[in-house]
Amino acid sequence: MTKAAELAKMGEVLTNSQIGRKNIITNGAMQISQRSASATGVGATDNVYPSLDRYAVSLGATSAGRFTMSQSVVTDLNGFSNALKIDCTTADTSVAAGEALMIQHRIEGLSCQQIKASSTSTNAYTISFYAKSNASRAIVLESKHTEGTNQQISSLHTIGTSWARYTMTVPASSSTEIDNDNTTGITISFWIHAGTTYTGGTLNTTSLAATTQANRAAGIGSIFASTDNTLEITGLQLEVGSVATPFEHRSFGEELVLCQRYFRDLCSGINGSVLSLVTHYATTNAVGTFVLSPVMRTTPTAIAVSSASHFTTYSAGAARVCSAIATDSFAPNIARMTGIISSITAGYSGWIQPNTTSATMQITAEL
Amino acid sequence: MNITKAKYRLDLDGKTKIGIETTINGINMNVPLDPQNTEYIAIQEWAKIDDNTIEDAD
């Protein structure tokens, strides 16, 4: 590249504000895995978040193939220590037309307004990521908008056996919308297995266009072709402009807080310490509240606790293990826990705490 | 999402509906009555299918 060309690119980077807080992706360096560092037998259930925060598994028709999704340790890529790893554990070489497997990152509309050019158009943006595989592997990176007419564009990448960076620039587009709300604005998908319903056409690589299913993943191989197959991805970045700039590293704490807008474990890491103050609303329960900070995307769903017996209340000079416990939420910033215990005097107060490191009390507001 | 159970949940007063007890993908959850909550949206779609109903609370 000539000096003049370099200066032109630098000017474009500055014009597009591609310096500082530029990466729209959360957990791009794959550092956060609040649910589990590794999940096995994945592939049977659609629309789940098995391991790394913000990375969903999306299926078409279900394949017989299964995989382990994990947060792998990276030792051979400068600047990165973790990756999202897919490891095929059950092969499926008979691919039905409607089968599909995508690893998705769904971006909230409120978090990607800088891509909006007008209410019916979008600016150019660039997606980049690092990847490696056990063998040469063709995958598709797709960007799909939820609103507007022109919604979808794909790019085919052949992943090698050493870490390399791959990029896709999405041109500016009309008839494309990104609503300024807390629903999904853009979905980034890594297509790693699909049948002819999604591969039978010609890959749409030129511009955002109305979705034609057959043009979404043409040319990919299948991760389920062999149990030898692995794929690792890290350094996912989405930034405004037509240039992929160096990955924006954020601190672990920043990424964790960003992820907690969508999922968190209210008692993670506080075994044996106060989880919440409680009041005995009636003679058999203890009620406590949690202020949710950061505020979650929407009123969260409460996942059943690990076990009621993992929680103990302390009041009136006695410890009582819960026989049942439930969490409810009433707004994006408040949740309530109700523990059922043996007879106590209504109106007493106390506290509740986990009594084991196995205790979980999870809430989710994922897209 | 594979929904196998949905039942309204009452507040401590025993009268006010505050959510839906549900089982999704084999996991028990309490879903708020929030039209932007992903699980609530899924339950509403599930309830449109014949024979699927959200049960009244006890």
C-alpha cells in the first residue's frame, strides 16, 4: 500500500470514529463464561446459551450431530488467552435439507445505533475475527438484520490450521433499519453445518439483501463430518466503516458487566456470606430483594436455583435450611427471592446465604 | 425452545398474577409477564398451538 493510500485509510478510520469504544461485540475475546466453561452434548436444542456469554446455538432442523462448546485456552495467538471452541463429539454425515447449525451473537438495537445512517439506511461496517481449525474448514459468516427489507449478507471463509484473521465488510445499505430499542438489531452467525435449504443457492456476498434461505450458507463444510473436527474463534469485532482495525481489548471487569445485562448468577462466588437481607412475610417464608446492577435488557427470567437445600436463612438466633425457594423479577432492575422454611414468627428479619459453592441463582434477559 | 409446562404464578397475596412457572428445555423457570422477555414471547407462541394452554395458578 502506498503512503497516500495509507493516509486515506487512516483518514477513513478517524472519520468513522474507529478509535476507542469501537467494538460493538460483547465478549469478543471470549473471556466471560458465567454459565459454564464447557458444555457437552450440545446440538439437540435450539436457541440456547450453553457456555460463553452472549454466544447462542441456533438450529434449523435438528441434526444427529453433537458437540462440546467450551471456552478454550489459547497459547499461540498474540494478545488472546481464550477462544470459543466447537468440538464435534457425534458425527452426522447424512445431512437433511433443513438442518442448520449456527453459533450466533445477537446485538441489541440500543447497542448498535452508530451503524444507523437514517431510519431506513445503514452505514458500512466491518466484522473481523480470528479462527483456526483442526483441518481446512469452510464456514460462512453472516450478518442479518431483523428490521427493514434488506436484511442479510454472507461471506465464505476457509479456516486454516493456524490462527488467522478473517474479515467481512458490509456495504452501506438502504431499506435497512436498526430500531433504537432493546430487541435484536443485528445477528452475527457462524454457519458450521447446513443442508441444501440453506446451501442450495448462490451465496449472497455483495450487499445486504432480502433473505433467500438458499443463499445464506452456500459453500460451507460440516463440523459434523467427523468427530476429529474442531473450530476455535476469538477476537470477534464489529465496527463502523469499511476497514478492519486492530481488535479493541477491554478489561475483564468491563466485559463482565456488559454480559450481566443479559445473564447473571446472583450468588456466584459468595458462598457462606450474606446473599440478601430477608423479612418473614408469613410464618413459613423469608423474602428478600435484589437490586440488579447493571440494569438488565428487560425483566429477566429466573432459572430454578441449584437446590433449595443450598440456601440457609438466619434469623431469631437460628439457622434454617430452605425446603423450597423461588425467584421472581418485576422490572429490569429488581428481583425478589422467596425461601420456604420451617415455622418462624412473621415480621422477624434476618438474612439468607448460600451454604455451598454449588449454589446457583441465575437470571436471564437474553435476546 | 421446548416448552413442556406453563402455569401462572401468584404473588404472596395469593391473588395477583406475577409470572409463569414454566419448563423450557427441561429447566424450570419463572418467567415475568413482560412482552419483551424472550421466554415470555416463546410461551405466547407456544400457547397459540392447539392443546397448549397456560394453566391457572393453584
